[in-house]
Amino acid sequence: MEKNISNPHLRIFWQGREAQAGSLKSDFNNNVTISLREMRESNYWLRIIKSTIENLNILKSHFM
């Protein structure tokens, strides 16, 4: 069952739940792979956000 969930954290959660409920080993492996891909993407964007915030703080400190 495919869930259309916009929140990436909820997508990861549901992929994990579907992986547990998978009736075939291939279903389980596929859902775990998708979950890992989603986690890597979330980690990428979190690093981008963290770097942006750090850069903004540096700029802010120079102009205050």
C-alpha cells in the first residue's frame, strides 16, 4: 500500500512499517532501501540547513 505523505519523517516511518509488514523478503528489502534513501535525503537537507544557519550567524556577527 503506497502512502502519499508529504512529511519526510512520516514517509520514513511508514516505509519502515511497510517493511515490517512485507509478506515477501523482496518487499521488505525494497521498503528498507526506500527508507534508507529517504533518511539520506533528509540528512542531506539538514546539513544544508545547518550550514546555512551557521553562515548567516557569521554574517550577522560581522554586521552587528
